[in-house]
Amino acid sequence: MTFKSGRLVALQHRDFRLLWGGRLLSTTGSQMQNIAVSWHIFALLRDQTVSLSLFGQQVELSAGALGLGSLGLVRVIPIAIFALLGGVLADTRDRRTLLIWVQTAAAVFSATLAILTFTDLITVPLIYLLSAAGAAAAAFDEPARQSIVTNIVPREHMTNAVSLNTLLWQIATIVGPGLAGFLVGQFDVAVVYAVDAVSFAAVIVSLLLMRYRGKAAVSTQGYGQGYGWQALVDGVRYTYRTKLIWSTMLLDFGATFFASARTMLPIVATEILGLGVEGYGLLATAQPVGAVVAGSIMALRKDIKRQGVVLLVSIAVYGLATALFGMSTIFGLSYVLFGLTGAGDTVSTVIRGTLRQLLTPDELRGRMTSVNMVFFMGGPQLGELEAGLVASLLGAPFAIVTGGLATLLLTGMIAWRYPRLRQYENVDSVAL
């Protein structure tokens, strides 16, 4: 089956194939690092407690849970600061060149983390600092990376391209955690950081080999194109006024804020399921396994009916599976339920991603993506802090279950508040 005659039509475009292949290797390395960083922090802090005065009484909190939650706060601050600027740059500069510089910086940060760990100079504050630096790089990477796809793939193949990008992400989150768990168990966490640093070379080379030589998008509707305040305002205003886009961002933020089960995986694996680091890595693959199954189905389908309803149902499945996961004490059941959260998240990601990219003018696409980034990356990072605080006070199962139930409630509220989202069929079916 050729790409032209088959279902994976986006891969017929050379530049997209290059970018997809490079990102597959690089994203796998990044997923390895994400798992390793969480385990590293938990391992350094798990036997410590923190005393806190609460309602006039001294309360002993788990430093491990707080440490994992604080990692989310550390990552979200640079995203909040730099994401909108990253969107402006993606709309006013060559996206390919911007990506090369950002990926190079991210590689340096990962290499620094590896060197400090190899030499036993690493501390929790240094892990936080380098994680924040990596998040800052992501704030510039995400708008340019998502926007450049529309420059190298025609409109009629965009849904397939988004499905393939989602599938790429989930493949990386299957391979990455499992490989990270193996490398940490057999060697050392520093090896994972070194592999991640090297993996950035794949995407940098793919960008250098691309034929596309982008120029800044030219506004045809009078939107600000400089670096000033007006350029930022135009992006935020367009996103808010386009209710289909805005409602999906609210849904994304709320679901990832409340249902932050992945943050608690080190605790679930060790203290509830009685697993070691290899078991932790295996459990972490459940979500992307479910996501790959769903993503493969989405990539092979030419059309999806009643996309608004499918989106809302997928988020509801995500929330319900999260709540049930928090109640489980059996590894097999936990694996299946965690896998269902990945499936629900992937279906919603494909629909939301296609909707946003195709409804947004090219000259605003980077800024829309940057606003979205504050939501879809800010949600889980702040959710990590929320889950860490709740877990340190009331336990990880309580934090996970209540988060899943809150996601169900939020989905119902947004479905009621935004009827256009319920009615949404495709990008041409509903007037903005």
C-alpha cells in the first residue's frame, strides 16, 4: 500500500515524513526523561516528610508527593511567561529556523542534566531549574511545531496529519517509559538523560533536510504582525471569540487539571500495587498503549461523524476511567483502566487539534497555538501541583478518584454551556 492510495496520506509529503520521523525519536527521548525525572525526584524525597501548620495543628506531609506536585508548578511558570511570545515568533519568523534553535537549546539542557547526574552534583533544586528551562524551550517549540504542519501538508490531509502526530506522541509514550524504567533499573537515571540529549539530533537533522523554507505568515485580515502588545492581543481575542476553539480549550484545561493520575504513578506503583521501578515503567506504558489503539483507528478512518459528541464522550470516558483507576488495587485492572484514559484523551486530541488548526488563519495560527499551550500544558502542570497537595494530605487514591469525578462534572457543564460544540460535525458545519 502506497501512501497516496492508502489511509496514511499525510506521509506522502516528504517534509512531513522527515519531521514525523525525527520527532518520533526525539519525543521518545523526551518521554524517557519525563518518567526518569519523576522517579528521580520521588526517589530523592520519598523517605522525607514536611511539617505544615494547618488550622492550628502540625501536619506531616509526604515530601515525595509534594515534590512531584511541585514539578508541575516549576514547569508551568515558564510556559505561562513565554508561550504567548512563542506564538508571536511562530507567526512572524521562519518556523523551521526557530525550531532548529529551540531544539538545540533543549538538547543542551538535557545534556547538562545528564552531566550533573553522572558526576553526583545533581540536587532536587537543580532538577527543577533544568526542568523549567526545558519547559521554556517547549513554550517556543510548540507553536512553531504545530503551525509548520499546515505549511507542509495540504488542508485536505490535515486530519490525517493530526492523527499521525497524535499516534507519534503515543508511540513515544509507550516506548519511552518502558525503556526508561529498564535503563534506570539496570544502569542509572543519568543514562536516560544522556539518551534524551542525543535524541534531539534526530529532529534537528530532519529540519535541516526539509525543503520547506518558510517565511513569516502575511496577514490578510489586519492582524498585528510585530512583536508588540497588539500582536499578543489579536491572538488572545481571536481565540476567545471563536467559541468552538475556546470551548475545547476549557475542556482540555479542566480535564487535565483535575484528572492528573499520571502524576501519582510513582506512588500508585510502589505503595498501592507494590511494584519496583521496572513495574512503574510498565504501568506508565498503559496510557499510551490505549492511545495508540485509538490513534490507529482514528488515522485509518477517512471521516468521523458527529465529532462534537464524540469529543465530549471521549473526555467523559477519560474522567470515568481515571476515577476507577484510583479505586483499583490490582495491577491488571489498573493497566486496563489507565489505558482507557489514553484512548479517551487521544480521540479528543485528534478532533480538537484538527478543529483548531483549520479554523485559524495562518497568520494567527502560532498565537492561537500558544494560547492553547497555556491551557493544554498549564492544565496538567497545575494539576500535578493540585494532585500532589491533595495526595500529601488525603492520599493518592483520593486525589485520583475525585479528579476523575470532577472531570465528568466539567464535561457535562461545558456540553450544556456550549451547544455549538455538541452540534459540531466538521470544520465547515457550524458557523463561528
